[in-house]
Amino acid sequence: MTTPLEKEIATYTEANPRSEELHNQAKNHMPGGDTRNSIFWDPFPLYVTDGNGTTLTDADGNKRTDFVNNMTTLILGHRPPEVVAAVAEQLEHGLSFPAPSPSVVRWAELMCERVPSLDKVRFVNTGTEATLNAIRAARAFTGKQKLLKCEGAYHGNHDAIQISVVPPIDQAGDAESPNSVKAFPGISDTAANDIYIAPFNDIVATEKIIREHAKELAAVIVEPVNGQCGMVPSKPEFLEGLRRITDELGILLIFDEVIAFRISYGGAQDYYGVTPDLTCFGKVVGGGMPVGAFGGREDIMSMWDPQEGTPTVQHAGTFNGNPMTAAAGVATLENLTPEKFDYLENLGESLRSKLRQLFAELEVPMGVTGVASLFALQFTSTEVVDYRTFATNDKDMLKIMFIGLLNEGFVMSNRCAGNVSTVHTEQDVDALVQAVRNVLTRAGYA
């Protein structure tokens, strides 16, 4: 008997022969045909040839409404005219230089003007580089080595932080004092030994861990919205508690806002009213170009100041603050007005509300998480507030929904997380909700 997942995969395969052909060709030169694990899925990923507004076109000519926006990056949608014009203008003058460009100055001004924690900022090319440098700063500034992060949080692809990202529950230990579990082979043993793991959104348990190891801790790093577990927002008291405890104990607080920056004009710290010592950025701040940034307090950021000799902490990079990314970043930030954030928050809340109504109507064991423009489908009747509750998701149903939505003409992440952009409309929201209903009907919920 053919299962619902097998039916969805058969439909998908039949509709995307050119993508399958390209994937088979890619396997000749890249392991598994893949160079970015987050956009790989079975039986093969789509190969996209065009993006415009809310629409993606693939190699087979299929058009789909994009609700993932390159993993939350494209907050103004695909090819926004203002950003395209800025990049085209810079292209006339050059791609990159062995010196700074005027646009990087404006870019830094915009970041520092709108983000409460930023006295100074530095630019890199990925969110991974941003968290790597923020952690390095914390260790240099405090003279301490160890870190604390939340279970189920992804902070980039470097050893220091690739710990307990999606740990097997049978290895994860006690929920109130989780084990440090290496994400995969190749991560150094010292990385696992240099980090403590806390339960997200549980300030009582987290405070106990912090106080126990305070003399060793350089920093606590946290995502105000946990992307890995499905855009799960922090409880306000969790972030407030982290700020109170780290202030008291002389530990730096780092916010990873690579995703969460998009929830408010001044980022998640503006939304929650909690100011960290350092903040990491990526995605939206580069307008679709490769980007990362980190910044914070003057006394910490001064460690990179080269004006009086060799800076305390070294940091170079051929494409840091490059003019193409700076041009796109400036154009994006200048067009992200408070009014546009209000629009995004209202549209996101409308989508989450309509999905909840649908799940209640069909009596399906599902939920939805998210905040502002972010959302994710949760395939469990348990309220998802942290990694352990996220782990109760029905993974088979997730796969059915993901492939089923592709068949319906919608793109989300392969974890069924998504986000709205400023060019999405209420009609797009209604169409997505109807598509979710269609997939659930085919899966036997009706």
C-alpha cells in the first residue's frame, strides 16, 4: 500500500525532471550533489532559476510562492527595486577593493543608529564568522574560556558552538542540566569541554548552571528566537533573567540575532527591551548578499582598534565590508522603516492565527510557533517552548507536509519553518493556509 509520503514524492518527482537531472549531474562533482546541507532534501532539491517578488521559478518552469526567503534573508522579497538599483550602481564602479568604500561607513551608521547594543560594529561575510568573533572577543575581554549556550540552538558552523544543536535525546542527559553533545564527528573534544548547555526558556534551571560555573564563564550566547527549533520566541523573563544574572556575575551576554534581527526595527533586543553586551547579525543586513556583522559595547569593540599599534584581537577578511554587500545592506536598511515592521508583524500574526484555527477545525495534532514575521509548523500536540518539546515532532508528518507544500506551489524550509516578506499579502497567507489544508486532507485529516 502506497503511503501518503510516497504519493507526495511521486507527484514531486514527476513534476521536476530537470531538477532531478541537475541533481544527478551535481553528484558527479559534489558529495551527494550538495554544497549547503540546509537546502538539501530527499529525493532531490529544487534547482531555482529565477526569483521575483514572492515567486520562485525552477529549472522545470514551475512557479512557487516563496515563504522561506533564503532562510529569512530576503525581507523585502526577491529583487526589490531599491536593492537591485544600488547593487547595479556599485557594479559600475567595481566588485571589491583593497580599501574601504564610502558605503561601508553609511552601513555602519545605520546599524549603530537602530540597534541599542551597538556602540561600534564590524562586518564579516557569514553569521558563522559573526558568532566566532563575538566568542573570541568575550574570551579576550574576560580572560575566561568557557561558554554557555541553549540546547537546540544553532549559532554557526564552527567548533566552539557546534555542540548540542540537535542532540539525540538518549545522549542529551537531564533536561534541567543537559549534556554537551558534539554535533558530528570532527568537532574537537576541547570544544565540548569548553561549553555548558542550558534549557532554553527555563531561567530557573539556567541560572543554577550559570551560578555553578560563573568563575569559568566568558559569555552566555542565546538566540532571542530559536530558529533551529522552529522560530520559538524567548519568554521575556528568560532574556531579562539572563541579563540580570550575567550583569551580576561579570559574564558577557551575546545575542545571536542572525535570524531574530528581522522581528523589529531595532532587532530582537529592541523588541524585548533587553540590551546584550555583543550582538551577532547576518541575513537581512546584507540585502541578499553574503554577510555577517558583530558589534557591541565600546570597551569590548576597542580590542580591534588598530590605530595605536597591533589590536588586542586580530581580524581580517578579504571580503569584509565589501562594497557590493555594503550597497545592498544600506539600501535594505534604509527601506526597512518602522511602518514595514508593523506590516510584517501583523501579517505574520494573521498567518499564525489562521493556521491555529485550521488545526483546531481539523483536530490535527499540530501547532504553530513564531513571532512577528517568523513562523513554523509543529507536528506535535505538545506546546513547543524548547528543544525537548520540539523533539516530540512527528518527523514523517513533517516530510509529508514539506513535499506536499512544494506540490501545492509553496516553498518553506525543509523543517517547515518560514517567514513573510514585505511583498507578501493577505491573499498569499490565505493561499498558504489552504495549501496546508490540502496536504492534511491527502494525509488523511479531513
